[in-house]
Amino acid sequence: MDDGVAAMLPVPPRAIARSGVVDLGSNSVRLVIFEGRGRNPAVIFNEKAVLRLGRSLHQTGKLNEEGVEQAVTVLGRYHALARAMGADPFEVLATAAVRDASNGPDFVATLRTNYPDMAIRILPGEDEARYSATGLLLGIPEADGILADIGGGSMEVVRLANGAIGAARTLKLGVLRLADRAQGDPVRARAIAEEALQSVPWIAEGAGRDLYLVGGAWRALARIHMEQTGYPLTIVHHYTLDREEARDLAGVIGNANRRTLERIPGISRRRLDDMPFAAVVLRRLLRASGARRVVFSASGLREGWYAHKVAVAHEGDPLLAEAREMAVTYGRSPALPPALIDWTAPLFADDLQEAQRLREAACWISDIGSRDHPEYRAEQSFLRVLRQPGIALDHHARAFLALTLALRYDAEPDMPFLNLARMLLTISSLRRAEILGTALRLAYTLSGGTAELLGGTALSRDGNRLTLRLSPGTGVFAGEAVTRRLERLAQALGLDARTVN
């Protein structure tokens, strides 16, 4: 086809809706474009510029002039990008620096003059806190404890009770503002942070619960710890430290000088000046809250905006919602996963709720490699699940589901790529993944990936025997492959195998 003719062909309309939000913070400005209207926000574009609008705000009461000039240009780009990508709605959320600065209203007026059709909102502190909490709950719906979302100008704290959002406060403990207030001295910063946290007595209700950390400075601390410990999965979301691990990390970073920080593996050079102050606040938070462990979240303000402004529904189990979405995107038959859930149930009669939801999720995603090259289905499916970018899976779920799928696609148990998952799982979880993956492999061998043929079969456990029942005339039979895989499943269960027609 002639290039000129091709260029004139109409572009088909885009079926999937998009939305965009700009987080205009004290330290950086970030554009995120989401695609879809589902339970789990799918990020298709993410760009950040470090402008430090809030630098010296404590001394001057004003936004940093150099940052203001750059922000006008950057927001022009973000506005153009959002329009070009078809993001609707699109909104700019201005947070602590803009709402606290004396020239904040003038800055916003300039933006509105330059970009009259760009929606701009100066977000009150309490709204910022509640957006952050809503974003956290998208990925961790049963969160219970204290949320702390740290930025450049402020830190929002929220009380969470089994997924319910409680009291919220904004504190002037953002890393830039705290450094300014302490005149660059982490020792002074300790007293400032301690006094601020003492003004929020309900933080102590976090005792024995979790401390959820949202914000770039916290994520940088998590990456340092991952690098130091050789953690096998470099995904911050859901990364968890017990109280003493978090306390030790904060102590090391909070007491380090710049030269020492520069030599620490995993530290971002752009965060060098911020890290001691983030560490100081974390250590004081641990003391004030009495939290039993720290859970890092990559889901916060922007995802909370998505939930309030865009999502069709943001209730329910994010893991199962994500599994269903993957099944629709990659699988061949939406009717098969529910049939698999019932078919595998007799093997796991004693499952508790968490184990049951993982089994259901595995059944939903068990066909996502159907369109991959046969030689690489096991590894491709494994990596797709282990490294998928969403917020629905914690690290245990990623590893369990990835290993289960690799075994469903007949990966040899000693394949090196499986070690990534094995390092994250207990012996009991490894065994469950082996049983479930082997069962799913048998199910697909019997059914060819169709619910109709699977319906002609059934598994049952009777004493020390695993029985496969095959209904005559349904297109299923106990060939060599079925017999071999049934015996392998029985061996994994410690049972004897038999087939009944």
C-alpha cells in the first residue's frame, strides 16, 4: 500500500476509556494516564519532573520561583499529552506547597490563563489524606492500622480500621519542609517530627497493627533495603518489613552523612538530601504508633482520585478482579475458570479463606499462556504473573500464582527461573502450588480448555485414593497423557490413583 494512502486511512475509534491526573506536589509533578474503568487501575503512562516547588517555603512563605516557571512549561506538556491520549476526565491536583504558599493562588491563576480548559483543583489536606487512603485500600482492602503518606511539603496520616477510613490529619512533615524547618539538621528534625506526631494521639491506636507507607521517599527506603538484602522481587508495592527491620533501616539512613549515603547500594541520587529526613520521620512514626510491621504501598493519592472519579466499582477483592480481567484479556473461554474452581475443590477441602481465594485466582488465570509460543508458555506465564504491574497482588500471591501457572504449563520443577518464586514461598505454599499446578495441567489435558469436556470428568478423594471419573460419550478418555498426569497428581498428594469410567 502506498504510504500516502495509508496515512489517509481513518484511525479506528479507541474502545477503552482513559483518564488522567497530575499530582502537583511540593517536590515533583507527575502525570499518570489510566486506561479502563475497572476495579484495578491500569497505568499506561507515567512521567515525573522534579521541580521542588516547595523548596524554602518555610522561610519565604512562597513557591520556589524557578520551580514555578518550570511547572508552567511541564504542565503544558502534560495537558497536551493527556489530550493526545484521549484522557477524559483529566485533572490537576495541587497539594501542600500550592495550598500553603502565599503565591499559590497567583500560580494557579497563571495556569488557568495559559490552559483555560485544564481542570485544576487545590486539594485540602483532609481530602488529600482521604484520597491516599482510598488508593491504598484499592490494593489492600482490609488494611488495619495507620497510613502515612509523605511528600515534599506534608505528610498525611489516616486511621484505618479493617478497611474503613477513620480520622485524618495533615502534618508539616514532608521531607523538603522538614529539612527547611530543621535547617538541614536531622537531629533537629527528630524533635520537630516527635512534637508533630504527639499532636495526633490516635496514632498510638496503631499498636500491634500495620503502618502503611505511601510516597516516593518511603519507596526509596524500601528499594535500599531490597538491594541490601538481595530480595528477589524488585516491586515495592506490598513489600513488608517487621518493626525491628524497619527501625534498623531508618536508624542507619537517618544517621548517615551524605558521603556515606552516596556509597549505599540502591539509593537514588535525586533522593540523597531527602533520605535522612524520611528516615527520621519513619523512626518517630514507629515509636508513636507501636506498629508491628511496615507495609509499603505504591498505590495512594492518584489511585484514590481514580477510584473516586473514574472507577465503575472499587469494592470487592482486587486479586479476584485482576484475575478475571487477565482471563478476559488472555484466556480462550470465560466459562472454563468457574468450572475449574469446582473441579479442583475436592483436592483442597480443608482450605482456609486465603488459600481458597488464591486457588480461585489460579483457576481464573490458568489459560493466560494460550497464545504464547509453546516452547516458552511456562516461563512467559510465570513472568507475566510475577511481574505484572498492578496493585492487586502481594508478593506471596505473585509467587504462588506464578509457580502454579508454570507447573500448569508443564515446567520442570528444577527449572532455574522458578527459583524467584521459591525464595518467596514457605514449604507448605510450595507444596500447594505443586498440587494445584499439576491438577490444572490434568484438567487441560482432559478438556482441551473447554468447560463442556471438563464437565464429563470429576475428581474425588476417598481415604488414600484419588479417583478420576470419566463419563462415557463425552469425548474424554484415559489416554497415556491423562494417566501419567493423574499419577503425578496422586503422587503429589501422597495418594494412589485410579480411573473409573
